[in-house]
Amino acid sequence: MSKEISVCIPCFEEGHQLDDLFESLYDSDLRHLNYEILLCDSNSQDNTVEIYQKWKNRLEIKLVITKQANASENLNAGLRCASGKVYCRIDARGRVSKNYFTTGLDILKNCKETVCAVGPLVSVIPQSEGYLSKYISFFFLSPFFMGPSRYKNSFFNRNFEGTVDSIYLGFFTTEDLLSIGGFNHELERKQDIDLFRRLKELTGKNLFISNSLKAQYILKHDTVYGITKRSYIQGTYAGSDIGNIRMAHIIPFLALVFFVIIS
């Protein structure tokens, strides 16, 4: 492995987000490391390639084109050509803090005996100034939407740090990911949960969230139709594993119905 870190961005029709993402990476500590950025794109027909061309001389970016790939296939495509000892996932709608990469690398190195992956605390940013967008972003962070994940930095779960069952984004040892065969691209949902299970079984180590690592996610679905469609798809897959359904998965739908009624 010739690089310290490979940053993989799985992408499809997200060209409108890439300028701000690359600006965030450019302003971070990434450029002070021996790094590479792997933009793994599912043959988007928007301005993704144009934005890549704009930034390729300012950041060390390699464009990896896949065809009709989901996020897991794009992450695996990046993994296959990664030359970094550490593999870091960043989504197109993600934004990172100034010291994000050196902090993540230091934690993964210093805790290597007990930790197999390190993730950030994540804040959700509304896509617009609209009331509904702000309302939905609030529920994304609450324990009553998408489950009570500890990585969601909010009023309900502020500045948490410790061992967890799941992380979002994160830093991994490339060798470990290759050893378990990467992400399972045949799964339409719960790919991360499957990956974490296999990773912990292989290493005998834990997942860790650090409150020194901060990231943001720009809300994608901020309409009633969009969030209802997402909830339906998530619910379909949750229903296939009924043992994992909790009240926290049901309350969001009830809250959304209540909002629509009073609006």
C-alpha cells in the first residue's frame, strides 16, 4: 500500500453536491496527507464528470466508472483499486471538519488492538430553508427516525463517544475489508450491518465513535412524497427481519401523519 489513506465517494447523479464536497475536502487536513480520492460513479448522466474535471488538478482524484452499480458495488470498485492502508468512505452529501482525516487516522492507529473501524458524530443539514425540510432533518437526528443510532449528534444524543453496533461513513483498515470480501452488493438494504458483523467476526474488535470526529449530511429527502417512499422501502426490508423492529421504527410514520394532518 503506497498511500496513507484512500477516500472513496460512491456516487450516482450527485454532481450538484460534488462542488461543495470537494471544497470541504480541500479545506480539510486531507491535502497534508499521502492520499487519494476515488470517485466511484455509476455512469451518471448529469454534470459529475464536469465537476471531476474541474477539481482533478486541485485534489488527487481518480474517477472510477461503474455501470448500473449500487453504493456497495461502487465501494467495492474503490476497494479493488485502493492503494491506501486505510479506507475511508465519504458520501457525496457528506461534509467533514477541518481535522477530520488526521483525527480519524490517529484514533484507528492508537486503538488498533480493540477497534476495527472508527466513525464520526453526524449532524443533518436541511436541504432547504423550508419548514418541512427542517422538520424532517430534526427527525433524522432523533431516536424516533431511522432507529436510535448513537452516531447522530443531536439534542437527544449529544457528543457521544464509545463502542457501538454501527457507524456512518468511517475509517477502516483496507486489508480487513479485502479479507472479508468487501461489501455485499447483493443486499439492497442493511449492507452496512452485514459488513460490520463480518468485520467484527474477522477481527474480534469493536466499532467506535469518537466525538472528536465531526461530519455533516445534507438531507436528500425533504418532501412528503420523498420521505414516504424512503420509509416504505426501509419498512419493506425491516419487515423481512421482524425481530429488529422496535417502536422507534413506527413512531416516525405516526409523526409524519400527524404533521400532514395539522398542516
